[in-house]
Amino acid sequence: MKFGGTSMAGIERIRSVAARVKREVAAGNQVAVVVSAMAGETDRLVGFCREASPLYDPREYDVVVASGEQVTSGLLAIALQAIGVPARSWLGWQLPIHTDDAFAKARIGEIDTDALDASLAAGEVAVIPGFQGVSDDHRITTLGRGGSDTSAVAMAAAMKADRCDIYTDVDGVYTTDPRIVPRARKLAKVTYEEMLELASVGAKVLQTRSVGLAMKKNVRVQVLSSFTGDDAPMADTLPGTMIVGEEEITEVERQLITGIAHDKNEAKITLTAVPDKPGSVAAIFEPLAAANINVDMIIQNIAHQSAGSASATDVTFTVPAADLARSIEALNQARGAIGFADLVHDTRVAKVSVVGVGMRSHAGVASTMFTTLGARGINIQAISTSEIKVSVLIHEDETELAVRVLHTAYGLDAEEAA
Ligand code: ASP
Ligand code: MG
């Protein structure tokens, strides 16, 4: 069981988490619980580090920010003991959870579960702080923001758990954002690959890295709500969304499109009149890569003859909006090497994506998308595809309309509003 920061925000909520854990124990399960810090706490701790010195030592930053989870794991163990459930906390260094030494964004390696297995077998609940581990030279590490999802999946894999239940403030994964489409449906199952696409295109339910790890280690992950009382359905009845391998989805269950995601955090850059010659595109993307900027959608227009000179072409691509300023700087510095005429940029764009493993075996998904958007007068500025995803870039103001009409076009609307 993994509980996020909202579920751990205050003693009252920690008590209800304890009650929830007790029910699972009473049902005959051995339970390990992974917890986040109280909501807002990690931000507060990060703030302290920055205040102490903008050039803080990342090893000491990890010591500071890992403490939020130390507090909640101890408190949950106390709350469990108080209602008669034997429990103890296991800090990252105590197990230990080995990681590399990429401080603030460490990756989990081996996890020692011998002590844990013995403790569970003796009838104790194990409470494990998420987000933290220990490096080979015994320094505290953290996994990057949102990392306790990854801790939970890694623990489930190491302990060979039947399931990893992630309790969060939504009750599952939806076909799209229910705030935009009230008729969005909760999915009973979604595949790892679909979840990765949905996560990376803006449906932020789980840390993307945790989904990749679950896929690699074949961990069955359920996303379910933490906001329900004593009468909440037991987790074994699968009230949430199960994230599973594709082979677990039957032919009948399979939809053409599983979900529609949107992302307003990209910015579009166009370089005009880039010389049409070998190496041009490399000259654009090399400085961006060197600046550690992830380019997402790319389109290179057909070359045209500019008056009296060699042929040239416009190149358009997207970068995270937060990296726009750095991108412009990197490109302007490389202007001589690239040889573009103008740099035009636009942050008022949104990426809308349709995702589904069903499109592997069906034609026409992209054409339905384009026709549907065209009929509503929505202009497409860029397109990118993968085997299970079609994304378009449109004007930001048209995001909600696009999501709604596509949800209907692919037959995803529920009978009644959610
Ligand atoms: N507390 C950490 C954070 O806020 C890790 C987590 O909650 O997943 O990023
Ligand atoms: Mg989270």
C-alpha cells in the first residue's frame, strides 16, 4: 500500500490511513506500506536548502528533504500500534534500499528484503518512507520529486508482492480529465505502455519512472482513492484502475482508444530559412541536447527556393515551456552554425494526444482525429505519432474543445456524467 502526501497531511489523516491498513491486515494480508511526506512538506524543506545557500551541496539537500518521509513513517507506525496493529518503520538506510549516487535524482538498485520478510512473517506491518535510499558510501539519497511512487513499485518488486496499491487523491485513471469531460469514464484496466504515454503527455497520476519500473519488473499496480470511509470497497475487489501487461487485456475489453491526454506545458519554436543541406538539423538539435533540453514534436517543412540563393526550409519543434528561454539562447548562440533567418516562438500551444494499444491493429485512428478537429475548425500546427499514440499541437484556447470532441468521436463518453 502506498499513500501520498495528501493522505499523510496531519495526524487525523494518518489515523485513517492506519485504519485502512488494519482492514487489509484483518483480511489476512501481509502489508508493507510506503509513505510520502506530509503534503507541502518537501517543498518547505527544499525552500530551506535554497535559503541556506543557492549553491547547496546535493548530498546535504538529500539529508534534508528525505526527512519529511522519516517523520510520516514513524507517525504511521505509532498510529498503527495505537489501534493494536504491530508495526515498525524501516528507513532507507536500515533495509537498506541501495541507490546510485546521483543525489536528488538517484536510481534504485538492490533492495535487501531479508529483515522485512522476517518482520512481515512475524505479523508486523512494515512502514517504509518513500523517496529515499542510501548510496554505496552510506550517504542518504532521494529519488527525485514524486519518487515515492517509484519506491512503492520497487519495494513491491523486491518483496514479490501480489499487488502494489497506490492510494491517491483520484479514484483511478480516467479516459480523460473529468474536469473537462464530465462523461469521462474510469478505466478498469490500462496497460503499462498506455500509462507511460498518458503520464508523459500530461495525465499526472503516477511518477512516470514508477510506471516504467512496474513494466520492467511486471508489478501489478492499482491506482485507487484514499478518500473513502470505513465502508470503502476492499482493495482486493479492484475498485480502482489496474495497470497491467497487454496480455491481461482481453479482446472484448480492448478499445480502439484508451484515453485522451492534453499538455499545455510545451512551447513551439520555428526557425525559418534553414539551409537545406546535410547536417542542418543536427546543428539545431545538438546545442539543445548539450543544454539538456528535451525536444518533443519536430516538423521540417519542404524545402523551397529562396530568391537567388540555395534552397531553404523551415524547421518547427516543441520544447518544455520552462526551457523556452534557455532554448532561444542556445539557438541564438548557434545561429552562425545553423544559418536560420528568424526564430519565432509561441507558448500559447497545447498538445492533445489519443492513446491506445488498439491502434496497433486498426487503421484510421489518425484520420478520425484530423477529421474531427477539422470539422470544429481547429487548426493542427504539428503532428507526432508512436505505435500507440497520435499527438497534435493546437492553439491553447482550443484544448478543452478538442478533448471533448475527440472523447465523443472515439466513443469514450459514459452513459451518464461521472
Ligand atoms: N515527498 C516527495 C515529493 O514531494 C516524494 C513523493 O511524495 O513522492 O516529491
Ligand atoms: Mg505523488
